Amino acid sequence: MLVYVIVLGVLIAVLVGLVVTARIRAKRLAGADTQLGEAGLPDELVARPTENLVDVADIQGQFLVMDNGELVAMAEIDPVLIASDSHPSGLDEGFARVMQALPPQTQMQIISMPVPTEIGALTERYARHGCNWREVYQAAQAAGDAATAAACQRKYYCAAQIGDMLINVGGRSSYRAAYVVLTRAKVTPADFELELQHTLAAFAHAGMQIRFLPPEEALPRLWYAYNPDHGAQLVIEQAATRFMEIATTGDATTPAMAGMTSTQLEHALADPAQFIKRVLAPAQVEEGEACVHFRGHSMLLYFVTDYRTQLPRIERLLGADGRYANRLIVSYYITAPPADQVALQARKASAAKQAHQEIARRMGTMQSYKQAEEVIAIEQTRHGAETEKNIPRLLGLYLGLVVPTADLAAARSEFEAVLQSAGLLFVPAKWAALAAWQTLLPLGQRHHHFEDRNVFSANLAQLNPLSGMTLFEPEGEFLGFSPAGGGMFLPVAAVRKRGAKLTPGDALVGAPGSGKSFTLKYWITDWVARGQRVIVLDPKLEFGPLADVLGGARLDALGGDGFNLFRFDPYPVQPESALGKTLRDMTYGDNVAALLAFYAALKGGRARVEAIEETYLEKALQTAMRQQGMQPDDPNTWTPDGVRLHDVYLVLAQQMLPENPAVIKVMVAILEQYADQTGQYFARYNTPVDLDLDNQLVAISFGLSQFSSDLKLPALAYHLALRIAAQHAIRTFLFSEDVVPCHIVIDEASQMLINAGLVESVTRMLSLLPAYNIQLHLAFQDMHALERADRLLTEKGTAGTTNTLLGTIPAYWLFRQEPHSAQKACEILQLPLREAKLISTAAPGECLLAFTANQFRLPLTIGVPEAFHEIFRTDPAAMRQIVDQAVSRGDPLEEGAGA
């Protein structure tokens, strides 16, 4: 009895001591909380005194410093492809190689978790342009300019609709990010920085890119991880408030980042020891049975205990319909043990197993196949460690699912059924929920225990954190909306190349009615709403109505008086500089290509320009330039209309004829009716054209040439318009203070690619224009047109030195096509033949996005709200009316069609 009394007394003393200590600590922290509140931090975001959840003590440069002195770096993994319902499965083995290459005794935490959608930059662009259009609308109304007012009102409506959709969809969409948290003890910042560079190189070699986050970027993400119950609604409210402030007044007072306000962030960065722990920690958390409770949500917590079976992809943990994508955190620690220790332990284990087998054999006991398999596995481990080819890693895997507290019981049974179907052996964190939660989160107090949970490369591949990722990356190119169910649309974006943002230039291939033009019109609307410039080459007069709706301009490349075949617009740059040489070569080459294309069209049929004819034509062009005071190698001497087709014709007829009368006489005869002043087509090809391209959206049509019997006009007008558009876009880039992206859209591009010179021009533009922030988008009806274009280069004999068109285009949007075209697409782009059926049976708006650089492909649906359908839909009746009007009034060329 005396013993019991003594024990009871000790327990009471300990409890009293704990209570007193807790009260003193609470008073001390309460004072700190008051100071925190006075510093501008809301009380609901200040951690309670009993919560010591984060062990960050300081910030040193770009690294976080833990209480025990460890340095921590947080990096975000950039996927190769980012889109709804996409998974770049080809990176699994690369990820395993990165993990396998970890230096000994390295500890790395990998986290795949939902984070707030960073849509601020994109919605802000919409809002600012909306504000500008609103001002112009009000000014036009005051001035009585109804047309301008109506155009601005339509543009503001488009921006408001898209901005509102981004705010609502972005806040609720499944935005998962993957993070790498590297921790090193007893190392200097300089040495740690060197290790980080090695890690970057390892990821890059495996085809992935990681970006280390500075503290000002890492802290808001960490705040969101520690406050999962705030979630999407805070993002929506903050983005909507900011959008409306900018759209109405042109400025905003609402902070741009969701979660931590700018004031909170400033205080945390200025004095991390005082502020970080209480800012990151949630305002309220309580430990429950296998879960922790927040204000209105709870997090179910699980340990994964056995890896003897193949680990599933993370995407399998998100549920059949992705229902857990925006609520599940997957966190695992990977430790690389020293190779010599692994080999030593494996030798001991192997020797022990073999000795046990030998004793059993001598005693006459039946041999165990299981034991034999264990010996083989141990020997493989020993060999892999000794050769350093395949060292096992120690893994601790934790799962956390955020659910509404009211649905806790139902959610637990449903989620555990998903884990069981994925083949996982798991244990609910019944006795250590709070410790499991802190271990799950980055920078939390680590309570993980590995206990020989070894995994090999094959298992690590399945843990690729990009699995099941659905992500909208506003810094990438905005591709459109994909239906997400319930009347919602999910923004879709993509990163085309490993470690780089979208490279401009793509081809849309699809039969009429497949959704190709609809997609282009949607993209154009989105670009205009962002304030970007768009020039459309429109041979079918299909984009003119859209230009009217968006307040753009329609231009006629041919006009009623014709055009000048040559465009030598000068660039005021140093001729010998790299930029000057590049622009000179591009402009001069395009003019030569135009002359050759024109001459080939005049020869008719499939006649090709012979090498000697090409030499004479280029020599005549150079001579004509010099006669007009234009030096071919000095762009500063050029004038836009300084040389014309008539000048080239006269050089051939008067000066060069003696060089080779037999050939040049034929060339002069072919050009005569188009270049000689007595020819009936002289004015058509010798008239200067001054096109106004200063509008944000310009649709360049080619008169009514497509209805003319002179079949030479469409391709020539196409080339003229392309050169005008490219030169204007480059000039805008070079001499504008604000660098605004420009898009050049070429509809029915196959009409232009009629000879090798034109194919070379377009290929050169695809390679060159991205340097000037110009994106080239080409539309074709089938893949055979691209193959024919490249065949022209082969026939010319320059394919060995010139990039092919198919090889230069980085991405293909494959809409519905005829089966033979779909098979050709699979053959050219090295896609599985089974994809041909998908392409040939795709519904309108469905497409397969294929990347030539890495053979990745991605099914997408380009969908837009119902309100936009009438704006983007092609109107067959209106197109027919244009044709009827052209036929009724006649085309100026009809009279001389028989010449």
C-alpha cells in the first residue's frame, strides 16, 4: 500500500508541474501572440500556445534553418506535361534513377499535395485589359461613337467571362504539386548549395526539372499545407476581390497571394524565429482517433507498412474518378544507406540463411523454396551494393486525406477500400495521429521510423510524384478549357520541352468540322483578352467576323489595285551585328522565295524552277536592287517598295539576255504579261500596298482570289501576307518598350507551301520567330500536306542542310481526320498505330496533342462555355453569301483569265 501511495504522490507532483509549466509557457506565448496581432497578423491565423508544430528557427540565404541546425531546401518538380487527366508515365524510370543516385546518408522528403492554384497573374491580365476597355467604352459613349463602344463592350464581356471562369474553376480544380525537401546536417551553406546543384543535374539528366524555391515562395505553400481547411474558398474569394478591384479601378488593394498575406510574409521573413512557427501552424488542431481535427475538416492519417508487393502509382490513390486529388497528401522519406554497410549486412544475412539451409539439409528436413528465394534476393542486394548499381533505399510512406468532419466515418471506409484495392498494407495512425501529421508535412517534427522498409528502383518508379497530377500552370501556354463535370471547365496548359516553357509554333491538323477552326478562334479570343497581338492569314474569310466581334480589323492583302511582290522593309540595326545579319538573311531569303514561287506558278502545273533559272532570277533581283540604290547586304539601304517585279523583268530582258539567250528568252516570255507595262496583269503585281497592322487583332484576307480562275493568286497572296505579318511583328518586338507576345495564325497553310522556297521560308520562320516572342500556328486538313511540303525540299536536294517542316514543328494537334491521314500522322510522328483509330473517330473539339521531341502524347478536349459558341462557330450561310456576292459582281481578273 505504501508503494502505491508513493507512486500516486509522484504522479500528482508531475501533473502539477506540467500544469504550472504549461501556464507559464502559455502566458509567454500569449504575449508573443499579442505582439503578433499588433504586427498585423489576424488572431485566427496565430497558433495556439500548445501547438509547437514547426521546427524552423531561422532563414539563412535561400535555406531554412531548423531548430537542430539542419539546413533545408524546398524545390518544386516541374512536370514535362501539365494537363487535366494526364500523366507523363515515361518519367517513372527517370525518377527512380534520380532516387537511386542519392549520395549515401542523404535524406530526402518527397511530397505530392494539393496547393492553392496560382491564377493571380492570369486573372490580373484579364482584369487590367478589361479596365482599359471599360475606359475606352465610356469615352466612346461620351463621344457618341457607337461602333467603338460596342466593340469595347464585347471585349470587356469576353474578358469578364473568362476571368470569372478562371477564378471559379481555378479555386476548385485539382491542383497538385510535387515538392522535394532536402535536409542536411553539419554542412555549410556553400557545401549545401553545391549539393543542390548536383541534385538539379541529376533531375535534369532523368528528364525532369526541379526549381528550388526562395523562402518568399516556399512559405505560402507551407502555410497552405498546414492549413488544409482554408482551401479553395479562400483562393476564390481573394482572386475574385482582386479581379473586380482591377477591372473596375485599374488597381487592387487585395494581396495577390492566397493564404499568407504580404504583411504576414514580410514579418515571417524579417524575423523567422519569432513568426514562422505561429504563422504556419493552424489556428486550431486536435488529435482524434487516427485523424486530426481542424475547424470544419479532419485529416485521416495512415502509415504504409509493407512494400513486399509492387507499390502502386500515386494516381491509383486518388480514387477512380480522381475524387481525392484535391484532398490527398502523399509524403515519403527516402534515405540512402552507405553502400558498404548494405553489402556487409547482406553478406551476414546471406551467410546466416545459407547456414540454416545447410543444417536443415543435413538433418533431412525438406528444402524451403521460400528460403531459397530469400537467399537469391539477399545475394542480389549484396551484388548491387558492392557494384553500387542498385542499392536499396529505406522508405517511410505516409498518407493524409482531408475530409469534412461531418463525413468522416463514410470517408474513412471509402478511402480504405481504395487503399486495399491498390494493394497497400497500411495502418491507421490510431495511437500517434498528431505525430503522423507532423511527419507528413514538410518542416514538421519528424517521427518517422523506417524499420528495414527497403525498396528498390522498380518500386521507386511507382512513387513518381507526378502521377495523377492535374495542374494549371499559368506561366505555360494557355490551351483552353477541358470539361470537368458539373458544368465546370478545367483550364488546361502544357509544358512542351523538358525544363522549358512552351516553345512557340505548332500545327493543327483536322478535317473540316473537326473543331480546328473553332479551337483557333477560341485561342485568338484568349490571346486578345490577354492583350497579345494576333495576325490571322485568312484565305476563306472565316476569321473576319471574329475580328469584328473583338474590335479587330480586316485587311485585304491584294486590294482592288494589286500588290507589290517584293517587301524590303528596313530594320534600323547594325548590318554586321548578329541580329542585323539574321534579319537581313530572313528578309532577303523571303523575297527570293516569293520571286521563285511566282515564277513556278507562272510555269504552271508541276513545273519546277531549274537551278539555272533560279540563279538568273536571284542575280536579276540583286541587280535591280542595286539600280534602285539598295545593297542586298545592307538592310539600312532598303526601302519597302524600292524594287518591283517590273525592275527584275527589265534586268533579264535588257542586261542579262546575252548571257544565255536560249534560257533567258523563255524566262522573259513567261514574265512578260505580268511584268511588262503592256501586259494586262502588270498593275496587279507592281502596285505598292500599305497595310495598317497596328490593331491588336488583324485578319488579312486575299481579296476574292480564291474564287478567281487565276490559281496563282492564293499562294502568292499568302506569302505576301506572311512576310508582311512577320516583318511587322519583328519590328514591333524590336522597337516597342512593352514586349507583347504576337501570334501569326495561318489557316489552310497547305495552299501556301507550293514549292521548296516557300517551305524553307516557313521552316526558317518557325525556327527564328520564337526569339522575337512571335508564335507561328499553322492549320492543315491532313498530314499528307506536310509530307508533300517536305518532299519539295527533298526534290530540290537541300534536305540534308535544311530543317524539314515536320522536324521543326514541335507540337501537333491532331483533330479528326480521314483514316489514311490518321495513319500517316502515326507513321510520321512515331505514334502507336492504335492512335489512328482515336484520331479518325474523334468528336468535334477532341484532339491528340503530340510532341515530336519526346514522343509524348496527350488526349485533350477543347471546350468553351455555351455563351461563346455563336462567336466561334463557322457560319456556312455567311460563307455562301460571300461567294455569291463575289460571283455576282465579278472579279477583276475574270476578264483576262484566259490569257
